[in-house]
Amino acid sequence: MLERTLAIIKPDGVRSRIIGEIIRRYEQGGMTPIAIRSTQLTKEQAEAFYHVHREQPFFGDLTSFMSSGPIVVLALEGEGAILRHRELMGATDPAMAADGTIRKAFGTSIDCNVVHGSDAPDTADKEITFFFKNTDLCAIT
Ligand code: ATP
Ligand code: MG
């Protein structure tokens, strides 16, 4: 099924100058970026985006990290894009991520794990809407 998912290249990925490398992996993995922009979240915006994790002990560190520098947000489109993207990302903890995944290659800790990806169709819709207007999404395939 043709799906859309939200990807974020986190502040560590931007600092490491691997934006192009990550987008290359998305394209070679069969996904098309249908919207891309860079931004920097405020702490409040990061808290809103990761609201589902507000009770977790790592919430403060996560939202501080996510607002610590520029990020690149992308809406990706492709067959089974939600799961496909999560396969390309690898496990949350880079130490547990499979060979060949983005987090295995570039992640340095469970906090600094380079990329975010939506985990289900309803969260993908909400997360894309968090960053993009409908008119920003340009299906080019
Ligand atoms: P993301 O939502 O960023 O794509 P994910 O879906 O693999 O990652 P989640 O469970 O949604 O993982 O957690 C969101 C983020 O919170 C993770 O990317 C990670 O940086 C951080 N995180 C998750 N679990 C832990 C943990 N046990 N300790 C520290 N940080 C964690
Ligand atoms: Mg998640």
C-alpha cells in the first residue's frame, strides 16, 4: 500500500553532515521525499511532538536534545513506507540495530540515534501535519 511517513534527521545527524547520505538511503530504499525543510524546535515544540512519552524518565533529555540544534523534517512516500522506513532506521538503541541500518552506521547512543520515524498510519498523519501543510506535499512519483 502506498503510504506516507514522517522522518526527522535529528540534531546529531545534521551536525555530522550526513543529511545527503540519509536522503540517499531513503531514495535507494524506494521512498520519495515529497516535502523537506529544515527547522529548529523550541523545547515546547519538542515536548508537544513527543507528548506520548511525557511520563517517561527520558522525556527531559529527549526534548532537550531534539531542540538542541537544527533538524531536517521530511515527508516520505512509498510502498509500505512506515515499516520500510523503520527497517532502514534500525532499532532505537544503535547498539542493538542491525547491520546496514542508519542507526547502526551513524548512531552513537539511544539518545543520539540520528533519525526519527513514525510508527503507525495514525501517528504518521499527525506527525506530517505537525510539520507540513497539505499544499507542501508534492507527490512527484
Ligand atoms: P523515534 O520515535 O525517535 O523514531 P523510536 O520510535 O525508535 O524512536 P521511541 O520509543 O518512540 O523510539 O522513543 C523516542 C525516542 O526517545 C528514541 O528515539 C530515543 O532517542 C528516546 N528513548 C527511547 N527509549 C529510551 C530509553 N529507554 N532511554 C533513553 N532514551 C530513550
Ligand atoms: Mg517513536
